[in-house]
Amino acid sequence: MKKTTETDVLVVGAGPVGLFAALALAHRGIDVEVVDNRPHGSTQSYGMALHPATLRSLEEYGLLDAILDGARLVRRIDLFRDGQRVCGADLKSAGLHPAFLAAVGQKHLENVLSDALETAGVRVRWKHRAAEINRSGEKISARVDELEGRLTGYAVAHGEGFVKRSYDFKASLLIGADGAGSFVRRSQRIGFPEVGDPEDFAVFQFDNICGECNSMQIVDTHGLAAVRWPFEGSGCRWSFQVPGDGTPPEHLREK
């Protein structure tokens, strides 16, 4: 007979959203379990910009200094068109608090959140995949499979293998934080309407060419956007919009 684990909240997905949600619940004395089908957290940088409201939330949990230790601060935004700077904005003049964005790698952000969550007494169950979700009255029941196998993939690492054992969970609330292809969303037939046409970007990270620049730059060239973020040390990350010409994704990468 499988043992049933009862908890107040089951969080599916241990990316930044799932980890922070679990941390907020744990700090309020709410029992929470976190499962993720990956063998471990992110190993790639997956750069992101944390906006002032997000930074204030992290500060509320005493995590801001740890986050900023691995971040580049973006204090202004500049717009270029066809090689010429056309306008810019200093974030301090916008009255924001704090008066900057933090460009940070997802790996660093997840490590800080995971450490804080473990300090709060919650450990992520890695290599655990939500396989079935059902509602029964006021409770949610879920079957979670523990996976045994290997890590594959580079840009998007994931686990591959077979089911080692299965567990039953019962919870009052389930949070689906398992990404764009969310199993939680699909299992509950929750729609995911598109709000615009898909766009493709080629992303490159460069080391030691940006110095101490603290500006995010948007470059418009013949209607195509490129975005440059300062990132990790003195490096930067460029995202170049690729023209949409119907090229299959596997060929798009070679372009």
C-alpha cells in the first residue's frame, strides 16, 4: 500500500516562482511540499531582470543582499534606432524604489531561494514528477512518480528514465509552477491563450567587453529588435530578433 502524504499546499515546479511561493507559505507557518521532475535546479544562467516590486518582495524575506551579490544593477534604459540613440530614461528619476533593475542568472536566484527554503525546513523533492491530479471535495489528490534515470539536454535540461516508485499526496491547495508546458494546467484543462504572434530570438552571452556599463539597451534596426543586458561580472547578453520566415525550429538554430 502506498503511503499518503498530507500537506496544506503542494507546489509543482521548483523554478523561481515555485520556490518563492513555497518560501512565502513556509514563513506563514503553512505546511508545504515541493516537487520537480528535474534532477536538480538550473545549471545554465537563463538571465532575467528583477524589477523593483520583485526586489522589494525579496527584501521582505531578507534575501535582497544575497541576490544582489550575484547581480548587475541596471540604472537606465536607452533606445537606439538604426545606429542612433533616440531617447533614454534614468530609473532614479522615475521615483522607483529601489531605483534599479537587477540582471541576474536564474541559477543564482534559484540557489538563494533554495537555501532560504531549506533553512525554513522545506526540501525540494527533485526527480519527482506530478503524474495525476484529481479533485475530491475540498481536497486535491495527486500521484507523484519518483524518477530514476539520467539528465539530458543542454539549453533545457530534463530528466529521462523510469519510475522508481509512486507516492500519493493530499493537499488543500495545489500551485502549478511547472512552466509553459505545465502538466498541472493541462491536466485541469486550463486554457493558455496566445496574446500575440510567436517571435524568435538568437541569444548570445559575451564576457569582458562591457566593463561597468549599467544600461539596458534596446536597438531597433529595420523593425527588428535587439536587446542588450549587462550580465555576470563585466559581460553582457544580446538577444537578436530573428525574422519570422516559417523556418522550422531545428533549422532556425543554425541561422
